[in-house]
Amino acid sequence: MARVRLSVAERQGELLRAAVEQIEARGVAAVRIADVAAALGVSNALVLYHFSTKEKLVAAAFAHAAEDDLAHLRKLLGRRTTALRRLRAAVRWYAPTGQAKGWRLWIEGWAVALREPALREVTRDLDRRWKAALAEVIAEGVGTGEFSCPDPQATALRLTALLDGLAVQLTSYPGSVPRARAQEWVDEALARELGVEREKLTGRA
């Protein structure tokens, strides 16, 4: 049966999704152009036509994954509800105890970014946009009187630093921190940073 002809954008999207899956399964160092091609039943040459090197494919795959994560973040933060509920939903999704997938992918990315400038720019941009989105909602909550927070940007940095650190612990060292305990720490930190009672975080959204 003939393979359906895809547009350039569709083909690149297909290749990037396959690359993300292969990176998650094999790790950045071990994954090969041939692995991505084999996953889709296409030639190595086709992959190289769209992404001339493995390094460019990997950087583009991480950028693709980052945009997916940011799109979901925007969806959570764009809901018509209080700033507290939106922020709580975003933090709980992002936390390694929540429903966010791909922590192994991002830990791989951080490690490789130390040596790969293109990937370092992707991870830095994702980090910057995450913090900016959280800081914006925190500032909104301060403006409406929901939060008591003197520096929304610093709060966003501390929260994401805590979540990233817990992600490394729970992903790299399973069992080192019980997930329920990690969630308690996240709730405690969020309540403390926002100047609200922790009970407000455990109520129904």
C-alpha cells in the first residue's frame, strides 16, 4: 500500500514526534538517525533531508516538545477562574507528582545542553517562558488581592527550581522521596510564597 504523501510541515512534525519518542526510550547519546527512520519506516536519507544532522534533529525535537508543554500551560493558565486555581492547576500539572510527562526527556536535555549550544538555547527559552507565564498569573493574583507576594518573578523562579529539583530526585532515584510527601512540599511552598493558607490549595478547583 502506497505511503500517504505528506506536506513538508506534516512530515517534519511526524519526524519530530518520532525523535522525541526515541530520545525518551534510548537517551540523547544513544539515539541515532536510523532509529528515528526505522520507527516510521522511512529512509535515513529522508530524515537527513529535513534535518541535516543528528544535533539539529535533537534540538528541533526538544523545541517541539517544549512548544507542546507551553501550549498546555497556556491552556491551564487561560481558564476562566481565579488566579489561585489557575496557578495551582499549572503547578500540580508541572510537578513530577502530577500528570506532566517527559521528565526523563528534559533531564536528558539539561545534561546535553551543557555541551550543545543549540539545545542549551531551547532549554533556556523554555525555562524563561515558563517562569514568565507563572510570574504573570502571580502578579495578577497580587493585583486582585488574592496573593501577598512582593516579587512575583522571584517566586516563579523559586517554585520552578523546587519542581525541577524534585523531578530529578523522583525520576533519577525512584523511591528516594514518596510522591505524597513531594506533593506536600509543593503545596507548602506554594502557599508560603503566595501568603495564603495551605487549605486553600487542597480545596476543589
